[in-house]
Amino acid sequence: MSSQGQPENPEGAFGGLFPIGQDGMKYMYESGRRRAEGFIARLFNANDFRKYFAVSTDYVLNKLKLILFPYTYHGSYQRASLQITEQGDVYPPPRADINAPDLYIPSMGFITYIVICAMVSGFSGEFSPNILGIVGTWAGFAFAFDVAVLWVIFYLLLKNSRPLKECMAFCGYVFVGVALNEFAQMIGGKWLLIPSILFTGTGVCVFLSRTINNILISDSTPAPSAYESSGEIDPAHAEHTRRRYIVLGFAALQYIIMFTLAFSPVVTTVQSQQVFEDNTHNNMVPPNNLQADGQPAIQIPEQL
């Protein structure tokens, strides 16, 4: 027993389960804290994020045209590199390269989708600040799932992970179509929503499939080999084909996300309300002191 009446623990912390002293526990805590802070700093590095927002007006207009009308673009999807170093290529900012991923357009599309949902709920007279949080959370979960799927695809097929910010940029472009779909639903209802999803979904799918194919797969087709002459399956060609199917599957996932966000319970519940019309008072029975036309009834005092 110590002088303060507390039992000593000469075996270390946690009853001797971990045979280290107080200095060892402190070192482990500080080491873990520094590692966690370093991971968060790398993930949310302001300088790293800043280069993904280095856009110009011409870049935004051309990128939107490329996302929605990729069939009219016949150029290369290869990113331009300024310099090749031992650490990798040094790429120019998005404003100098149409093929560079950015986070400005995804951010604006995400915010625009939430604002349009709030406008729809406001037109129906059902607006509440909670709508912003619910719609944002719903869209955030769909976006996080999309990013996770793309990150896993890069990790499995390239045997290394792409920067998380690039995955966020590629997956965020779907919100360009999502925002346009919600706007179409606001002005034209379901009759305009379905054609809008087909149009924007096809554009986003073609754009993403070409962009990701450029990263995953070489543009050149496998050369004929001894496998073809012998009638056997060329492993390189089989791997090439497998990657293409995976990319097409990820592109098709964008359709599912668009339909999910267009028919989310929050949006469909709000849009099912009658806008600028309220008939709840039509069948109300007037109180005893009101006439049928709503004017107060004149009461004659009784004669005593």
C-alpha cells in the first residue's frame, strides 16, 4: 500500500495485462495520436483540396458539356502531365486540363440538388429546415457508397489505391445529372423526370466509363499470341475483358444512384402534396355563432 492508501501497480497498467510502465503507456498514446493527426492532415490537407478547386469559367462550361454530351467529344481522355518525376507525374490544375478531375462541379451539383429539393418542399407549403439535413444525409450516403465502390475497384485492379479525392471527383459528377433530374421533376413531374434520367444517366455513364477505362486499361488491344493460334484463351485478353465489364458495371451503378435520389422518400412525399391548394376548410361546419357565409350571427336578447 502506498502512503495515500492506493495499491501500487508495479506490473504496469491494466493489472499486468500489458507489462509496460506509465512511460510506455504515455509513449503509445502520443505515438497513436501523432499517427491519427497525420492521417487526418493528409486526408483533409487544405493545399491538396485547393488544387481540385482551381477551375475557370471555360473549364466548367467545357466539363459540363463533356459530362452531358460525351458522344460529341472525340479527343483523348488522357491527363496532361507537366513533369515526370520519381514520385510520379506532376499534373496541371483543372483550369489547364479538361481531363483533370475537380471537386468544384461535384460540390455545386450536390448543393444544387439539396436547394431544389428545398424549393419543391417550399412550393408545397411543407418546408422545414430538417428537409435540408435529411436530403443531404440521403445524398451523402449514396455518394459515400459510390466512392467506396470506385476506390475498391482501383485497389483490386491496379493493385494500389488511387487518391481518395480523385475518387470523390469522379463519383461526384453524377450530381450534375441528379440536380438536372430534380429540376426537370420540379417543372414537369414524372413525365419529364424519366427522359431526363435517361439522358443525363447515359451521358454520365459514357463519360465515366471512358475516363476510368483510360486509367485501368491500355487503349491498345492485346496483340495476337500463341494462345490464339492454339485456340486457348489468352490470359491478358481475358483480364482486359474482365476489367471492361467491371467498368461498365460501375457506370451502370450511376443509373441506380440517380433513380434512388430522384425517388427518395423525402422528395416523393413532398411532391405528393398539393401545391398552392388547400381544400381542408371546404367541409367544415361553421360554429354556432357564425352564419353559413362566415359572418357573425346577430343575437336578439330575450325579453324578461
